Amino acid sequence: MEWLIITIFITTVALWVYTRRENPLKPGQSAPNFKLTDQHGKFHTLEEFKGKWLILYFYPKDDTPGCTKQACNFRNDQQQISELGANVIGISVDNTRSHADFAEKYHLQFPLLVDDKAEVAKKYYSLINLGVIKFAQRNTFLIDPQGKITKVYLSVSAKKNSFDVIEDLKQQQAIA
């Protein structure tokens, strides 16, 4: 029992320290490329979104309360996001079956990419690696039509993420 308490304490402290780190990806930088499959087994790359705005969000785990709230808010705002000429992609380290079940259960019409090797989350400095346990940190990146990062959102609120990104997308488009 003592070792369990110590393990939980160390994990909590490590997670807290990790989530306070800064993400070295900054606005103006090229977004790291990726090639991952979605919940249907279809490959997606950053390149396919050239000429369009992209909301790329990382989330910890399918079908958990915060991740469900975040995904459903993006789902509910999908029409407004599309009208702004943007696409949404979610990424976690869950597998294809988990993504497919999650997308079906909540009627998610956007791709959920499978990063089961955690390589893309690592490229985006959005990986929490606690040894045997790995998951994506709740970070979001707004990427412009040229593939440049225009906004980085770290440790975002699942409840407000979609709203915040839409407001910033409107501002970015007004500037351009």
C-alpha cells in the first residue's frame, strides 16, 4: 500500500512538472509534418491541408470526460469552423479501434489520428511519457494555409478550446 501511495505521488508531481514546461514550437514556425491513419484506416498528412487552415489538437484519451467535452465542442462547432475554411484533426496515442468507437459514439465527423507510437505528439512537444504510460497532453495548434503555426495553446481547457480557437481564427483571417 505504501508503494502505491509513493507511486501516485511521484506520478502526480512528474505530471505537474511536465505540464508546466514551455512548448518550443512558436508562431511563425513551420508545423512538423506527420503521416498517420485515422479511425477509418485512412492516411492523413500535413501536406494535404496546404491551402487550408488546420486546427490540430492533441488529447489524452478517448472517451474520458475532458476529451469527450473537447471533441464534442469541436463537433458542435464544425459548421462554423468549415465556414471559416478550416479543418479539425484530433490526435492521441490511442489505437484505431478506440478512435473508431469514440468517433461513432459521439458522431465525430473529423479525423482522429492514431499516434500509437507517440512520434507526432513528441514532434509537437505534446507527449507525456511516464515510462510505461504515455499519453498526449491537451495542446492545440492553429496552422495557417502555408503550414505555419499561428497560435499555440498549451494545457488547454477542454470546455473552451473550440471557442478560443474559433475566435483566434477569425482574428488571424482578418489580419491576412
